Amino acid sequence: MAKPARTLDLALGPRLNKSSLTRWLYEEMRRAILERRLPPGIRLPPTRDLAAQFRVSRGVVVTAFDQLREQGYLTARVGAGTHVCANLPPNNSVGMDRVQRTQKLPAAIRGLSRSRPARPFRAYEPALTEFPTDVWARVGSRRLHRVSAALLGAGHTAGYEPLRQEIAAYLGSSRGVNCSADCVVILSGVQQGLDLFSRLLLQPGQAVWLENPGYFGAAAAFRNRGANIIPVPVDEHGLDVAAGICLGREPRAAYVTPAHQFPLGACMSLERRLALLAWAQDANAFILEDDYDSEYRFEGHPIPALQGLDTHESVIFLGSFNKVLFPSLRLGFAVVPPALLDPVLALRLASDVTPPGLDQAILCDFIAEGHLGRHIRRMRNLYATRLEALQEAAQQYLGGVLEISSIRAGLSTAGILCNGMTSREAESLATANGIEVLGLHRFILGKNTIEGLLLGFASFTEREIRGSVRALAKALDDGAHTRA
């Protein structure tokens, strides 16, 4: 790649209203990017050269670059310099001035792309090549040949009733959930559920508990509502309820992933579950239970859902078929306490009215004919083998660098850095070497106290996993020597 010019032919507007140099430079460069005067993909000169050209200190340029990088306008890779992001949306700078400043892309997914082919160790994708598309096609073809006018109509706001019946039966037997079809609401996925219940349960300024580290999608939904997020620490037993109570703030709700904590992987202990339910009753609060990766537990007995222990209708149970089957399916569900059912259906009616009827019917037949259960059992065995390959390879090549969790569950696993490197540094080094990982800093609320990486294994063969572990070990080792 050609070296950047020593100067940048860029006209910057004057400083107005006595704004700071950093703010002025940030806003002018952001405007130049949005107006395409700095085109996508262009490499920027070194910060020292820009500082000399614009007659500011190098610290001013570095700070402005950091802000632009955090917001997704710039990308930086070790040894490759700083570039304007190549995947910026179409120019709409005028419209952007009217967008609420609070609506920002979550930090956990900035710079990531779901459109390009998966590379090890993408953490959010199942083994799509293993999905039984032939079976799905047969089920879909039969359904299309006997489709009714009623199914082609708008349908019920809660969703296709036969599918809700199948989901209620499935959850009762496999997850210990106490529900009937009347309490099941079909959604596009967990994220839609978080958006709906954030708007239903929370008023701007009200407090909500969130696991720390935790799921960025929940944080985004709560922030969009203007809620006051209270980070509650997690440990090997799950959310620390006692620590949350000590924080005070009288939260209105709590979001948890008790089956497989995201991103660290712990299963919430029975003691913590009972403590959380007791807290919810005392605080008159609701619990949003995200049944994340519950289907894929590779040792021991299945852990029943928190909702099954609830005797005071405090738990809202959220689940999805988008990772169990395939992401573009866009079908999930909520098990809603009866007191919230009418309000959530009214809110849902005001947003997207109803879920897609035909897709629901095909999924219903897929479950009723036993294909879902067979697929989950087959994937459970496959994913267990792939996780074992990752753990063995990490022990062989990453010893003393990255300690992979011993938890045997889910589609991804966390690794804790033990070489003094930060999550940001490790992620940057991996990315520069073509390895797709997520630094745990992306999921931390507040000060970062855990340095590590999240590695997905579900979508990759054992051979791909072993080769990529070796590549990751080399990247981290080379990076450590460069730092030294």
C-alpha cells in the first residue's frame, strides 16, 4: 500500500463560540468524512504530521482521532495506519444533524460486519452449513401447497396460535417454563423483546440492573429509553444480587442471562436465582430473562429456566430461534406475565402489527414434526466437539497468553488474557492478522476490570479452529515482542 502524503489537502472551518481545539478538530474532520471530502478508505497522515499542519498539539489530534474511531468514522490497525471507515452509510450529513445525539451504534459492534463471510472466531453465528435446508424446504413446500387465506391475512398480534402452542409445549418440557400458549408472544427475536419491554416497563431516568460485563443489545435498548443503567457485577455464580442491592437506586427491572451468562458463560446458581426472585418481589420489579444459548449445554443436566421458579409473575422470559436455526429466520418469543399481556400487545400493535404468518406456520410444522429436536441434538454433539478442539488447541498454543474458560456450553467461549495485554490491543492484533475476535472491553460498563477475548467456535471445523488458534497465538506473541 502506498504511503500517505505528508500533508492532507483539507480545508477546515474556523473555530466558533470559543470551542476547544479538540472539539473543533473532531467536528471539522467528522464533517469532512460525512461530506466525502475525506472519502471512505483513505489513509490519513500520521498524527504528528497533522498536528504540524493544523498548528495544534499532537495530543489534540490523537484525542480527536480516538473519538472518531470510537464512533465508527475511522479504523486503525497495527502497522496499517488510520483510515476513514470503508463501510460508511450513504452521505446524509444534513439529515444527521436532525438525528438525536443519543442514538449511537453500540460500542460492541462498531467496525464489525455481518455481511462478509464468517472467519474464526466469529462469536455470533451458528453452523449454517449444517442446517437441514432440504428438510426445511420440504416442510415449507407442503405448507405452501395447503396455505389458507387466513394464514395469508394479518393474523393475531401475539402470533400464529398453533406455533404458540408448540412453543409453550417445547418450553415446558425442555426448559421447565410454566406457561400456556395464551402467554406466548411471537417476536422477531430477543432484541425486539428488549425494545418492547424497555418501553413498557421503564420511564426515562428510571433505573435498571444490567449484568457487567453484559449484552450490548440490552444496554442499547435501555439507553434508547433513557433509562439509568446500573452495572451489577457477575462472577462464577452469575449476577451478584447482594452487590446489586448495595448499589441502591430502586431499579424497576433487571436483565439477566442465567442459563449461560453473556459473555463470560457462567450458569446462575440456584441460590442466586432464588435471591433474585426474592429481590424482584420486594422491589416490585420485573426480571427480563434472556434464555441465551440454553439449548447448548455439553455436560451435566439441563438447567431449568429461572421463570419456572417464579411464583409471583415477576419474570419475562425471552428466547429466539435465530441462532438455533438460522439468523435470517427472525423469529423469537416472549413468555409474558398475564398482567403485562394486554399492554405489550397494544405496544406491539403500534410498532410492527404482527409477525410474518407464513414463516411462523413453517416453523410450527418444523417443530411439530420433530425436526427442531433432532437438529438441536445433532448440533449439541457437533458444537461440543468443536469447543473441545478449541480448548485443546488453546492449551497447546496459548498457554500463558490466553486462558480459555473451562465452561462447556454455548456457541462461544471467553478467554482471559494473562500476558499483560489489554483486550483492545489483543483484538487489534487479531484483526490485523485476519482473525475475528471480540475484546471483552466491548461488553464492560464503566471501568474495564477484565481483559480478554470472546471466541466463537460453532461455525468452524476442527481443522479451521486449530489453524486459527495457532495464528492467534502468533499474532499475540508478535504483538507482545513489538511492545517490549
